[in-house]
Amino acid sequence: MADAIASALRADSGSVLAFLPGAAEIRRTQNFLSERVQDASIEIVPLFGALDAAVQDRAISPAPKGMRKVVLATSIAETSLTIEGVRIVVDSGLARVPRYEPDIGLTRLETVRAARAAVDQRRGRAGRTEPGVCYRLWDEPQTASLAPYTQPEILSADLSSLVLDLAQWGVSDPAALSFLDPPPAPAWKEAKSLLSELNALDGDGRITAEGKSLRALALPPRLARMIVDSHRAGEGEAAAEIAAIITERGLGGDSVDLEHRRDQFRRDRSPRAASARDLARRWASQVAASERAGPQDDLSTGLMLAYAFPDRVARNRGNGSFVLANGRGAAVEQTSSLARAPYIAIGEMTGTAASGRILLAAQITESEIERHFAEHIESADEISFDRGAMALRARRKRVLHAITLSEATLAVSPSEDTARIFADGLIAAGLDRLPWSKAAKQWRDRVMFLRKAEGDSWPDLSDEGLIARRDDWLVPALYDKIALKDISPGDLSDALMALLPWEMRARLEREAPTHFEAPTGSMLAIDYEAEQGPTIAVRLQELFGLNAHPSIAAGKVPLVLELLSPAQRPVQVTRDLPGFWRGSYAAVRSDLRGRYPRHPWPDDPASAVPTRRAKPRGT
């Protein structure tokens, strides 16, 4: 912009009107331009809404004879404003527009490409009094891609004043009216919620007597609420001054602390400040005409601000970070005095819902919150799972919406509700943290084996399956428990048993037994976790005389036999014992009988007598 303006000054005569999106860009461009333009006959002046009236008057007044003027302006200069002597326009093509976000209750300024109608208006400023020229800082073909018009404000504005007006006229449903652009449903809902919080609407959306008082003031409902409530405590004029500071940018300076701005505003003797004070007195007089003032009460700046923004009362989380009553997060510079305040009320902020930046706020005390917002403070008992201790914890909290004002530790009384919280906490920590016994793990493996072999008639006892059915086994087991140490392996086993009907438990013992009885009578544990399938490890001699391969699941699944030498070392794995007797056994016999001469190695093992013993010495 600075380069383009300097070039335009060299190429054409007359004064320049340059369009930039906001004050920050104007200040930077002014600095760059001062370095490029050294001509004393050229005056560079800013023009935006937050400037004092005298500075704005200087910007729009004609340049003195023999002088040229460069006016760096926002879109405030697009229409209904003629600056004498301007015949050059330099347009950045950008605009800063408010975007109201109903889900966070914040209005943010966003820099966007200006609409075609807006850039045409800007171009027209160059030809108001004489032929002129317009420099655009974009390629001409891009003009066709611009939005035809600026978005209607109803689609992005705070709708609380509109909703209050319609409620006064008996309209609570926007669908009852024919809008050119219907108001967005989320913004409408947010506005109704705010007006309810301000006691301007009742539960059915009808305007209340309080709402009528707020509507009588030509102010947003939030600020009207602040003046009305403060007037009832004898502080109407003070609240009206705060409303003036909030509505008129730049009044009282730019400190984040509203208390500092009020002090500066009172000392400001400029015409603009005097005019704002007159306006504040008129607002206070309007309220006084219809509302009786109460006894004088020394209201703090923060409390008056909280009347307007009860949803933005905030508690310090440390290091200048705050949580608001509406659940959002915001921060103030750590160098600010407010960074150490336990509680503040926030009048203006920007940024995202999770990390807003506080632009204007004031300190409020906990006692003020307790006294003036008592009807919104609730006491609630909260049960939570402490993952470090693997136990439930109980606290009694006093809260103002999302803000915790105080809390105290309570003893946990076990119940069905606590059992559900406990179960969810244990599941989040991992089912492997539970005290599983070896028998319980095998029981799960046996059921899962039959589910795989026979289908979904058997319950799913995988981790995923158990989590899905937590209400059927884990929650009932925790009705009288508040810590992991209270749960025994037996409790866990009993809880699991509830997932298997009685008739299926008998089938489980028959079709997926815990042990296999060898011909010698030895009870051999079946490993259902083995990768190759249910497996037993058995010394080869204990299976002599067995002509059929052992199986489970009603004969559907052969056991995997891990055959051992007399020294318990694996010698063969088979799923076909008769085939092993007929085939590989001869090679195994030849290899091992020399090493284990005291153990029998018959030629026909299928008809030999099984044994667990070695031959006596000398035989």
C-alpha cells in the first residue's frame, strides 16, 4: 500500500484516499509511507472509528491551499462521506467485518476480501468532485470472483436486541415473520439464552417487566441490564459511564483493566469525552425516569460489568488464564494487574473458544459473586475416578455455571451410580489392571474357544466384548466397591460367571474342560491361549494304549499334543496320535530308548500299557 500510494502521488495530482482493513494496518502503512514521502506539502492522516472527533475532522477537512492530503481510512469512508480534493483512490481490496459466533458468545473481527459492491463504492470516491483515478491492489480478473455484496448483518450479528424487540411485539418464533434473510437458528437460540439469563424473557420466551425496562434504553440488552441494576443500587451514572467506554472504542485509553480506563475517561477533557459523558448522563436519566433508585451501594467496577456479562464472570486458573462461567477459556497478559486477580468480569474478548484473549475486564470479589448471583449458584456433589489411586473420590462443589467457587472432600457412599463411574474409570485405565486370577483368565479363554468353534451362541469375552457388556457384569460387581484394592479375584470370577447361562456352564465343562485326563489318570491342564490351539503337554509313555486322538468341543476340535520325553523335553507335536504311533514314533523310539533305557519303548505303543513310572533298576 505504501509503495502504491507513493507511486500514485508521483503520477497524479490531487489528494489520496486509501482503503485499508483496520487501524493496525493504517498505522503500519502510515509509518512506511512517512519513510517514502518526504514532501512537506503532503499530509498523511488516519481515519477510523476509534479516533477522537478532532482527528476525524482533520482527516475529512479539505487540504490547505497548496497542500495535498493522504487519508488512510477503513471502510468508514466508503459511503456518505466526501473528502474535498480527493481524486485518487488506492484500494487494498480488504475489509474487516464482525463475525458473531453463537457457540462461544463472542464477536470477532475478521479480515476478508471486500465485496464487489464495496470496491465499486470505493472507486466512486475518486470521482465525487472531479475526474479521478483508482488503483486496485489486485488483478482485474479477480474482481469477478468477489462476493457481489457484503453479507447481511442479520446473518452474523448478535441478535439479542432483535429478539427483545420481537418479544415486545408478541413474536417468539422467527418463522412467524417473513425475513429477507432469516436469522440463523444458533444465533437466535444464543440470544434467547442470554435474554433469559438477563431476566428479560420468561421461560416461554415472553418479554418480562425487566425486559421492557431494558428495551427502553437505546443500548444492547447487556449494557441496559448493567445500568438498570446499578441504578437500583444508586450507581446508575457510574454504570452508564462504563457503557459509554464499552460502546465508544478508545475512550479512556486501551488498558485491559476497565478500572484504569474509567480513571482516564474521567480525566479526559477532550470534546469527544465530554460528549460521551453527556450521553451517559442521558442514559442514566432515562432509567431514573422509570426506575426508583435504591439506597446508595458502593458497587465495584467488576460487579457492574458482571451485571452486563454474567456469563463472563471468570475464575483465575493461574498465570493469567481464566475459565468463564460459560465454560470457555481466556487469558490476559501476565504483566497485567488482572493476571493475579482471583476473579474478574470480562467485557470484551477475542479469539477462539478454548483460548480467547481478554481485551477488557475488571476485578470482582468472591463475596460479590456470592451476594449478587446467589440465585445462579448451585451446590453439587461430584464423584470422579482417581486414576492414580485407582479409586473413587467425592467432592462437594459450589458452582456458578462452569466456575467452581469452593469445594470440599466427602466420603464416597457406594451405590449403583458410583459403580457406573467406577466401572468407566477402570475400563479407561485398562481391563488388564483388574485382579484376574489364572483360573479366570482360563475361563475366558475356554468360552472364547467355544465361541470360535461353535459360533455366537457363546458370549464374547474379549476385552472389547466385556467393555460393551460392562452393565451386565462389572457394574453389579462394584455396587459396594470404591477402590481397586476392594476387588478380589473371586469377585471378578463371580462377576464373569454372570455372563454365562446355567445350561451353558455344564456344556463348558464338557466341551472345553480345564484338564485332559490321560490314560494313566494324570490330569493335564489344557492351554487355551496357545497359538496353535488348545494344547496339552504330556509325556509320551502316558498315552500308550490310546488309539483315538483326544478332542474337545464335542469331538469337533482335536487337542494339540505336545509329546514330551521322560525328561519333560518336547519331542513331537501332533494332532493325529494314531498317525504318530504308525509313523514318526519309530524314529523317536530309535533316538530316545538309548538315552532313557529304564523307560518302556514298546514296538506297538497303541496296545501297550500307559505308565508314569520308569522300570526298576536292574530289570
